Amino acid sequence: MVRYRALKTCAAALLIALSGTSANAELAVEIPSVEKLAPPNPYRIYLSDVAIGHIVDGRLHVLDGDSMKYLGVISTAYAGQAVLSPDRNEIYVATTYYSRLSSGDRTDTVDIHDARTLTKTGEIVIPPIHAQSLHYKGTIRTSADGRWLYVLNATPAISVTVLDLQAKKVASQIDLPGCWILLPAGSVSNRFSTICGDGTMLTVTLDGAGQAVDQQRSAKFFDPDVDPIFIHGEQDGDTYRFVSYGGDLYTAHLGGPVANFEPKWSLLTAAERKAGWRPGGYQLLAQHNASGRVFVGMHDGAKVGSHKTPAKEIWGFDLKTQKRVTRAPGSNAIALAVSKGDKPRLFAYDGVKGGIAAYDASAALKLVKRMEGVGETPSLMELH
């Protein structure tokens, strides 16, 4: 009887196994794949997120700013900083990897990604002194022609690593004592400037091998003890614009071997200045070159230390008339970026609620869309 029961149990198990095999044979083989991205439009957003709560795992969020949909993500590892190539075909990420995640042997690289697929296509090992700082526009930049890549270093002594992107190797390292941020010229491919702590600019000219052959310091163009400028600058060719803590706009021309400047002008009326309106944020300035307009995140009731305050309003100015031409609710913006072309859209990262607001910027600023739940601690947007 015991033997009979055992045989019956075995037979039942065999039938179940055979039926399972038959069912499995009918299933189609599934091959994992990666969804292909649609061709980029002018509203594609690259949102740099240092992810301060788990800084070894930073991200570059890729978003469609037209449909307000999430497209993909690129790992930027430990305090990584990203920039697109001038032709918008590649993305370069300067970052750090540790052998034990957050400790151990350090390796710094520039990772190269295809901007159409987000796939990593290569890397260049660089000296392990890449600045592990919050990502500002200017911590990593390319030359105008895409030949050189400039990566800011801090040990804490400041220098720049110059990479030859054609040869895929480090070309040189140049000391920049007392200066910070990288501002490539627009008309020549072998020159960049940097802002120095004494209110001057240092301009560096390279030879064909990427070595520094000339360095010239400008006259003082702002007073860091009275009214310092925000380090974020907006570029139009050889011209860069900056705003100061006190609400003035500064213009620098960087095409020549030494920088020169235009007179500053105020974003504020006397009444607005008295009410404490001041610029605030991180990427607080955006510029639409074709229309000659700049947009600035502003807050009222300003005081010492409020220069990172999210925007209560966004103000738009005409650069020719130096007058405000539009004013809109600020969406708590800490970062602003505007698309190119004749249908500009201004994007504002909400540093309080963690969303992105999109404004029609073709005339008066008009809020048209929002996307919620984007990023953790981002500070910079770049548009395609």
C-alpha cells in the first residue's frame, strides 16, 4: 500500500512537470532591449542632480520639456558634472569613482555618452583632482569648436585639466590661482577666461597642443567686497552676462587675449531696491540670444545670506533698452534655462516642490505646463 501511494505521487508529479514543460514551450522568448529615444527637440532638458543624500550616485535626468515626460537617466557617480558637445551629439561627464563606493582608491574620468541613445561610448581617465563641487555652468565646458574639454579642479588649489577630445587624452593642466569657473570664448577655439576673487578676469590662450602660451589679467570689473557677482554666466558668442547680489547686470567680452567690459546697469528701480528685491538662486539667469532678452529669478525682502532664495517672481529684460518687459510668478525657481529658436520656452526648476515649470517666453512670460516629482537636489539645467 505504501509503495502504491508513492508510485501514485510520483506519477502525479511527473504529469505536473510535463504539463509545465509544455506550457513553457509555448511562451515566446523575450529578449531584453532598451527603448529608443525620439530625435531631440529644442525643449529636451538635461537636469544635473548631485543627489546630495546619496552623492556617490548622482544623476543626469533627461526630460522632454514639450510633453513634460521623463525620457531617461545617465549616472554621474560622485559629484559628477555634465556638458553637451557643441554639435549636441555627445554628453561629457567629469566624475569620480571610489573602489569601495565612497572610500578606497580614487579614479576620475570623463565619461562619454551618445546624446541620441544616452549609451556610454567611452571614457578618458583624468587626474584625480576634479572639483567635487555643486555643478555650475562653467565647472566643465567645451571649446567653441569642440576640440578641447575644460574640467575644473580643486585640491583646494584651483586648476583646469585640458583634454584633447580628438586624441581622447589629457593635453595639459593649468593653474588658476584664486579664480573659479570656466568661460570659453565663442569666436576662437583656444581661449577661455575665469573669474578671480579680486574682481578681475584671467584669460588663458592655448597653443595647438593644448598648452597655455599666454595668460592676461583684466582690470577690475566688480567689487567683491561691496557687491559680488553670482558665478553663473550666460553666453552669446564672446559676450557673457552676470548679475550681482545687489541687482546689477554686468557684461564681459572675452574674445581677445584680455577681457573687457561694458558699464553695469541696474535691474531695479529705486522703489524696488528699497523693497528689498534682489536676484536669488543657483542658475538664476537665462538668456535668449535671438530676442536679446534675459530672465532673472527675483525675491523681495532680501538680506545678507538670502542670495540662494528661490524666485518669488521671474523678471524679463530687454538688453537693448535695459528695461524690464515681462514679470511672472517665480515657481520657486532656483534654476532657469531657455530654449533656442523662434518659439522660446523658459524652464524653471522649483527648488521647494521639486518640479519643473514651463513658460511661453515668446512675448510676456506665461506659465503653460508643469511636471512634478523631478530630481532630488538638482542645481543646473541644459537644453538641447
